[in-house]
Amino acid sequence: IQVDWDVDAVAVTTFQQKNNLDSLMSRRIATSGCGQGTMFGHVMDSLSELKLQCPEFSAQSIYDVLHALNEYNEMYKQAGAVHGCALCQQNEVLFFVEDVGRHNAVDAISGWMWLNNIHGDGKVFYTTGRLTSEMVIKVAQMQVPLLLSRSGVTEMGLSIALDIGIGMVARAKGKHFLVYTGKEQFQTENLLTPAG
């Protein structure tokens, strides 16, 4: 990878020949991300075969993750205007990143997972950002089966999560959250206290 900061360009040389590069880049899909991004059609094709299994989770497990994240978000507490993303296992924060762009934060976690041979199964991905199609696709490619956000959900993000089998919990703050997908895996025992 060569970066030329003077002209804001990056050149990537691979060891594997890609003879069909023009056809791979021909189908472009406009996405709902910041500044209306672009995604190439083959990304969606590759997701059609990806199936994940949302693990069992409960209100308490969501609260535990949110509680573990309380000691993070230092940049946000000082300056605001940044997003935070984290990879968690049960109530342990494995890696946390803050960045101006939520995509930069999720990409940093993806890279950390790759460099450290960390697999996504059994993990929870947390973000302060909206669960757009791009965010869900990135988490799917990391093979993390449960996605948790402090913010909202877009229709395309919801559709992709349903197709792949990712559990999606959003608007999670304090003791409030909404389960959008993975409802069958959500454990409801002890959720309500009987009157009496």
C-alpha cells in the first residue's frame, strides 16, 4: 500500500491477479451512508451466501455491555462529535475505537481482528452510529452475529440483517433498547415481575 498525502491518493498492489476488475467495478449501488457512498455489486452478491446465527441474549446481557462501555468514550466526553465502536465478548470490551467517522472506527476494529486472528463468532459489535446497510455489511463480513447501537436503524440495514441472520439491537441507552432482529434469540424470562 502506497499513500501519497500530497494528492490524497492510495495505490494498492495485490499479489493475486484480478482479471475481471472492470466487471467487478461496473455495478455501483448508491448507499445511504454519510455523503451518499458507493458500494460495488459484487459485495452484495458475496453476502447472499453468508448466514450467521444470532446468539441468545437478554436484557441483562445488553445492560452488561453498555455498563462495560461506560469507562470508554473519552474523546466524546471531552470534545463530542465523534463516534465510538467496540468489539465485545459478553461484558468484556476487547477493543474500542473513537473516530470522527463511524466507518473509520468499524474499519479499525476489522483490521485489528484480522491482524490478531480474532474471529467474530460469539462477539457483540457496538457502535454509537446508525445501523445503515454499510455498517451491517461490514459487521457481517467480520462475521459478528450481534449488533448493538446507541442510534437508529435504516430500512436497508434491517433488511440485510434479516437476510444474514444478524441480531440487531438499537436505541440502546441506559435501560432502554429496541430489538429489531434476533427476537427469537432474545431471552425474556425474568423480564417482567409478576404483580402481587
